[in-house]
Amino acid sequence: MKGSAGEPIPHTFRGLSKLEVEFRRGELSIVAAAAGTGKSLLASNLAVQSNVPTLYWSADSNAATQLTRATAILTGDDIQTIKRALRDDRFDPYEQAVSQRWWLRFNYDARPTPADMERDLEAYREVFGMYPHLAVADNLSDLDGGDVRDAESYTFGLEGMCEYLNEMARGTSAHVMAMHHVVGEYADGLKPIPQSGLKGKVSRVPSLVLTIHKEIDGMDGRILHVAPVKNREGFEDSSGETFASLDFDRRTMRLTDAETGFE
């Protein structure tokens, strides 16, 4: 009766596990942060490191960005070296590493519609014999949900798109993760973001809502603090003041637990 619904997508973030955060199949999650803070990095690391069948709508990043980022995460090589290899047509040594994630597929349309997404899902099932286990929409505001005339229709459209993505999760048994923006008060990305800080107030539908703020260590390093502000299956703190901390390695694009000594 249950099928695959409720099965968690594997991940390596022990800090999130301590906070009872799981990316369950058949459910929708939203990851919200200021522009440039790291929400796409979290999605990319989950997609690459989990090694599960994944479909990624990358409206916010182009193919070169996603390819070099995924290659850096997989190999641990410097992303600047990888970018030069791609630019100079010397990418052959990396092709074997990339081929290890052959069931990670991207769509780079800038404004995918629900019809586009359904086509991609059916194409994925035709090729691989199953729907993806993880589906990423990056980001929610870039999905084409129809004509937006004013602030009210914008908010209504975002909530309607969340309902559509939630139905997608139920119908395909994928974990659907949508990236989203925050209101202007949190636009610098430097302070905890509460549940009320999401743009358009879209937190009603998803089972899990994570917000991310950053900490700059003064040595060109960055720590991402990931807070479960809504979590139907575990711990939550709607203030955003309780979070797991992840080190961001700018060289390899990898996110790893900032804390040590997990039990």
C-alpha cells in the first residue's frame, strides 16, 4: 500500500539528520534563501552525492555552470581548473567521472511550464523505466504558472505552483525540491530566516521548509546555516534560529558538516 512513498533520499549531512530532516519521496520541500547564498549549492550537492535518479529543472543556472559544479563535487578538483578544461575543449579526462551520474538529467529552459515538466517526467520514465526519485525545481519563481498581473496574483500563482509540485510528488513518488527567494528584510543572507520570511508566504503546502543564511569567516570561506522552519516529520523551529551548519569549499563546490563528533 505504501509503495516507495516516504522513503528518504540518502544524503551525507549528519547535522541535518540530527535535526530530523529527511527528504522523503512523495513529498515537497522548499529551500529558501537570499540570492547567492547557497540554495542551489545545497540542491546540487544532494543531487550529485545522493546518486539517485534525478531530474533537475535548472532555470536559474546554465549548462556550463551545472556541469562544472557537478564535476567539481564528484572529483574534488578545483572548479577553476575544470572551467578552463571545458573552455579549452580539454574536458575528456572528466567525462568518465560525469558518466557515473548518468541518470542525473537537466532541463535548462528559463521558464518551464507545467506541460514542459510533465513532458520531461514522461520522457525520463520512457528512457529509464521509472520516474526520478528526486526532482529539483530551481527556482519556484522561474516556473511559468501563467499570467501575473499584480502582487495578489503573484502570491496566488506561487501557492498554486506549490500545489502542482506537491501533486507531482504524490503522482511520481519523487521527492520534489523547489528553490525559493525570501522577502527583502533577509535579502543580505546574513541572519536567520524564519518561516514567515519566505516570499509569497508559500509554506502552507510543503512538508519541509528549509531556510539558509550564511556566515563569512574572514578568510574567503563560507558556512551555510540550514534551518528546518517547517517539518511535518520531525523537529522544526519556525524562527530559523536552530540550524545545521555546513562548510562550503569554494574550490570543490562541496558542502560538508561544519561540526564534528556526531554520535
